[in-house]
Amino acid sequence: MPIFEYKCGECEKIFEVIQLAGQNKEAACPDCGSYDLKKLISAPFLPSSVGKPANDDIGKCCSGDPGETGCTPGSCCGQGA
């Protein structure tokens, strides 16, 4: 869903608005009702797994012998017994 972040020019409140395609409803400040808004640039949300190959974490917690690093079979190493 497209969520946009705005800052009100009147009361300076920062808030978010869900704006769906095809609905050109003009956003207004929920506190003071002003239409004097500035759209802010927000960082997009990306899950930590986006863009990483499957099993990319193998070896990060267990770089050596599983007994030396504290890894157990079936842990993040993905190694069996």
C-alpha cells in the first residue's frame, strides 16, 4: 500500500496517509485540518532477506568446526549431525 508521510506547514505535525491509486483525495492535517502540507521523503521498508540469495547466512556464525564455534546441528549453520 502506498503510504506517504507529510509535514503540516501550520502546526508542523508529521503524519502518514494511505493514498490508493485512482483516489485523488487531497490530504489534510489530522490535527488542524490545514492543506498546507509538504510531502516528506521516507526510507522504504525492505525485509532483511530482500536481495540476499538463499542460505546467504551459512558460515557467518560457524566459520570453523561446529564444536569450536558453539554451533549445534540444525542451528544457523544449516549443518546436520
